[in-house]
Amino acid sequence: MNIQWYPGHMTKAKRAMKEDIKLVDLIIELVDARVPLSSRNPDIDELGRQKARLILLNKADLAGEKGNDAWISFFESQGIQAVKVDSRSRAGLKQIQAAVAEACREKIERNRKRGILNRPVRAMVVGIPNVGKSTFINSYAGKASARTGNKPGVTKGSQWIRLNKTLELLDTPGILWPRFESREVGLHLAFIGSINDEILDREELAAELIKLLSQRYPEVLPGRYGKEVQGGTHMTEAVAALEGIARVRGCVLKGNEYDLKKAANLLLDDYRSGRLGRITLEFPQGAGSVKEERETCQ
């Protein structure tokens, strides 16, 4: 399964971002804590080369704690401030103001020496679709300042939000990049819902997720759906597991045929919502392994 998705409106959004980035002091990039590397748009590094950076590992509640800590250490070793957050519950948001001040410390100090005091930091909030930018802004601002939705592409245009005297945010649409560098990246983005589901074969996608979970978190599927759903790393085994989920959860069509589409939707929704447990799908090189995360799965 090779996934590519780059709708035309993203080209326009990238052009607008290229212009808007001239107006900001800081880029706040949200990534999905379950796949922090796959959910980073490489175009952002190119566009923001001269800007201070802050990375927020959003949806940290859906990823394992050891994975979260490993990624925080990784980004900080690259000279990038990083904070793990859960925008929905507001966990970690109190750390952001200090992280912004640290990321922009040199800029703030230069302004102070020039006699420019109390100038708010202007930050651009960026990230791929469905990574939670608007939910973050709404939670951080304490009101519905930005549109939210559970489908990629809800935020169509840029908008400024003044949070307080020290920080202004520019919300931007979620954009991907023209071609994913690997099959794995495309799958990761599809698993977390950053690819439009309407262009995907969700049964095949669910089977790919079963293969991955069976390899890295073999206890998850039987723990959620029963011992008879064991999974496997081959496609035939994954389809059999999907049939098992359909059987256990009553996803049956007329004639007692299994409704694999419904079972696939159920599995993907369970993963995306965290009902399968806290699962990190990728780690920084040399920073632990998936096996060390297994004790965090519920």
C-alpha cells in the first residue's frame, strides 16, 4: 500500500505561509507524539531556517511516556525547544509560555537592548492536517479562537489570535508535502488520520495496522478484542484478524458475511482515539525501542 496525497489547496497554502513567515519571530510546530518524525513536514525546516523553533508533541496522552521523553531529548539535542502536550485536556500547556520565552530569548534580549520593551512574540502555528493545531489554539487561548474538526483540512486560511500581551499566534492550514519519502511515512500518516480517508482503502489500511501492531505490540489486539484475535505479520493473517474483529464485534452482513469495512473502521477509530492503549510507532534512532513501551499499553 503506497499512499500519496497532496491536494491543490495545499500548494496555495504553502505559498501563503512563505509570505506570512516573514512576519513572525517563532515557529510553533505541532507533531503527533505517536509518530513525531513522520508527522513533521520537511518543508517547514526550509521555510523557517532563520526563525526560532518550538516543537509541541501533541496527543502525548496517546503515546507511551518513554517514547515522549525520548523525542523530547532528541529535539533538544538538535537545539530545538520541545514540550509534550495534550491539547484536549490542556495537559502541558502551562509549560509553553516559558518554552516560548526560551526559544526567543536572543530576540527578546536584542529588543531590550534597543529599548523595545513588552513587544509580543509573534508565532506561527504549523503542522500537518489533523495534528490538532486548532484544538491547541482553542485550549491555549481558553476560547474557540480557531475552527476545529476531526477531518484533515478544516482550517482553510490563516488567522491571527492575540493571546495576551506577550504572545500572538498565527494559525495556518495543515499542509503536507508533495511526495512522502517512504511507504512507512504514508502509512503512519494514514493511521493517525492525516490523510483523507475517502481516498484510502480502509480495509487494507486496517490490515497494515494489524501487521504493525502484531509485530511491535502483539498483546494489544487480543487484549482489546479477545484471545481469538491474534493478528500476524503477513497479509493473510492480518485479514483473518480483521475477520476475527468483525466476528467478535458483530460486524456481519446479510448471509452471515463479515463486514470487513465496518471492522476496519472500528479498528482504526479505536487506534486513533487511544482505546488500544498508548502506542508509539517510531523512536529516535538509538533511543530505545517499541518493546520498552509495551508496559504502557492498557
